Amino acid sequence: MRRSEIRDLLKFTRQPDLISFAGGLPAPETFPLKEIENICTQILHEKGALALQYGPTEGEYVFRQQIANWMAREKPSIKPENILVTSGSQQGLDILGRVFLDPGDTAIVELPSYIGALQAFTAYRARLIGIIQDDEGMRIDLLEKTLDKYAKRKKKPKFIYVVPDFQNPSGVTMSLDRRTKLLKLAYKHEIPVVEDSPYRDLRFTGQNVPPIYALDKENQVITLGTFSKLLCPGLRLGWLMAPIEWMDRMVVAKQAMDLNSPSFTQLIAAEYIKRGLLKEQINNIRTLYKKKRQLMLDALQKYMPKGVTWTKPEGGLFLWVRLPRKMSANDLFIKAIDNKVAYVIGSAFHCNGKGQNTMRLNFSYASDAQIDEGIKRLAKMIKENMYPT
Ligand SMILES: Cc1ncc(COP(=O)(O)O)c(C=O)c1O
């Protein structure tokens, strides 16, 4: 197992006077403290014994029902039996690694891709094949070539992992055309698609694109969801949604990991949804992050030198900055920390070690004033290193 570069780098970003665009942290002012306090009291009064007891590995049925209803907005056939509650969607990734991957197996990921997935899959000693992304998502023409190559060798990848909505790290959303073509290829080669979508409900602009599971006609998609970015990450609540015939294996894998996710937090989230609070919460978050995203885009436009480009995500928490080819965001990182501003190096999201000239910026966590000041510092530093005196 490799040490996580992100975790190592995040150690630097804990300094109190540092402006951090590094973590993927939601804005803490969005956490519904009062409502959760009130709900906790009610649950302990009414269902204390259930809440504090062991629970079913699959999850509390009321909660699974609510998640199924949530997911059925886009595909009415979804049932609670399709849902396995997980301790964050990170655990969903670990479960998939455990179920699908043996040492030496291959799996397809995007270039760049979510670092937590890369870690989870490589922990099972899988070999990851990265497919380049452009502003419409994974390049399906390159995926096709890769799958054909592996089909000839009779060693097909175990799954194709994508983060199709406002991707972590790039902020890119996969187009409908690419989603449809991805499924076609997955059917042709009989390879499951893993759709990891923590940011799906955080769209600020642009047209809704259907989730891949809603387009799937052959029961070949596994979708991961989470309340980390909608409610709060501290509850550690996510879910894995899969065709019913695959569920047993997922449940057995999870059972060996932690028996069950806490019933207490599941009941809290269930009551929160029952009270109809989730939609309003999401609307508030969207409004806040939309503003912060715009502040960051404006600051980038104002301060960055020519030759630096960035994505303009339609939702989510991140955008992706590309420096001129010869510059290294890795080399600049310590200088950035000296200037009291932090980002995550883009190469950490590349399973092939490339992407040295890229960086991920988070816009949900820093205050409005910090966003402007932080980008100004970053731009100054980049300029100085572009044209050394
Ligand atoms: C794409 C993606 N998947 C999974 C996770 C894990 O989220 P959690 O375990 O908090 O649900 C994250 C967190 O940032 C993410 O960006």
C-alpha cells in the first residue's frame, strides 16, 4: 500500500493562517447542527435501544427505503433491496475492490481520477489502466482501443470506474453521448461500470445529464452515493446500489469489514429526510457553492498569467488548473505553503504518475475573502516561476 500523498500534504495545510484549497471539505457553516441535535434527542427517547444496538449489515430498512426513493427519482425500479448502506462511499470503493479484484487484475479508471479510489483498488494489488479525460469526460475512443487490446489478450478488466458528475478532481461532467457509448462498450465486453457520484445533487448551472444507472438496461452498473457532501461527512453515511443478484457478495464483504454502519447515524439521517429537510439543505448548499465557485473563477480570470488554464465546473466542489507543460505543480507546492496557500498536486490523481503540471483547487471550504487572496498569492507565485528573474 502506498502512503497517501494527499494525507501527507494535508498535514502542511493544518496551519491556522494558511488558505487551503486542498481538502475536499464541505463548508462547516452548512452543517445543520440544530436540526441534528433535535433529531438525536428524539431518537434516543423513542428508539434508543435500536439506535445503540448492532444492526443489519445491509443497513436499517427505513433508511434503505429512503435512499431507494431518492435514487428512484431517476429510475423508478430501484428498490431498498438494491441498497447497501456503507460507512461513507469510501467503504463502497473498498467493498468493490474486495469483491472484484484479485492481485494482478486490471481495472479501468479515468486520468485523472479520485485518489481514494486509486488507493482502495491498489490495496488489492490491482493494476490500474488510466483513460484520458477531456471536457466531456472519459475519452471513449481510447477506452474502446484499450478494451479491444485486453480482449485479444483474453484478460478483461474487472470494472470501469468513473466519477461522471462534477468529477473529483477535475470538475468535468461526462456528456450524455459518452455515457451512452460507455454503456455500449461495457455491454459488448461484459464489464461492470462503477459510477461514483458524491456531487450529483450539487449542480449550479447547465443541463441535467441522466445518471449512468438510469441509462443502464442490462443491470451492469453499480452506483455509489454519499451524504458526506449533502449533509455532513461526520455521519459517515454512504450507500452502494447494485443489481440484486450481486448484493450478497457485497454484504459479505462489508460484514467482514465492520459488521454494520452505525444504526444511530442511519436513524438520524432517516429522520432528517422524513422531516423533509434534505431538499432545502441541498438548495442552500448549491446557492453557497455556486457563489464560491464564481468567486474563484473571477479571481483566476483576474490574477492568473497567460498560459494557465482551468475548468469551469457546473457543480461540485473542485476545479482543475493546468500550468504550462514544463511547469511542475509538485515543485511549486512547498513554495505555495511558504506563501500560506495550499492545493493538491494533480499527479496524485494520476494512476500513471503523470499530470505534474496540474493542480486541484477546492472552492467550498475557504471564505470568500480567502478565495480572492489565495488565488492572488497562487497566481503571483506561478508568474514568478514562469519568468524567473
Ligand atoms: C469521488 C469520491 N468518491 C468517494 C468519496 C468518499 O466520500 P465519503 O466516504 O465521505 O462518502 C469522495 C470524497 O471526497 C469522492 O470525491
